[in-house]
Amino acid sequence: MRFLRIECGMSQKNMAEILGVDSQTVARWEKDQITIPRTSDAVLRSIYLETINTNSKISFFLNLLAQSEEVQVIEQLTLMAENNHWSLAI
């Protein structure tokens, strides 16, 4: 679990938000204190596969999220939407 999270460039907090759990839950999964649900495991593995596929648009956004604060990401996505004329609903 920890390996995949780190390879995806995510903090425990980021991972928790994506999976809809508390960051302490992610910490417990990583310490093998509790079992990770199959759905959360599948989501994490899917995110990892998208992360290593550098040509993927999803990979681009995952990297953007991992490297920026939420406000900066929204500003950059908004700018991209304006420049490329695609819709962004926030």
C-alpha cells in the first residue's frame, strides 16, 4: 500500500481524500493494522497504473495534483480550460 501511494506521489492525506477515508485509516492500512477493502485496493492499483502510463491524460492530472496545492491546481486547470476552450465545472 505505502509503495503504491509513494509511487503515485501522494501523501496519506491525498490518498485518504481520493478514497473517501480518514488519513489515519490509510496509515493503518500501511502498517497492516487493518485490512484494506478490495474496492480501495483496486482504486489504488488503477491510479498507480495510470501514473506509470506517462502518455495518459489521467496521469498528467494525477501528477499535477501531486505537485501542487489545491488552489494552485484549480487556477491552472481554469487557465488551461480558458486557453483550450474546454469546460471545467468546479
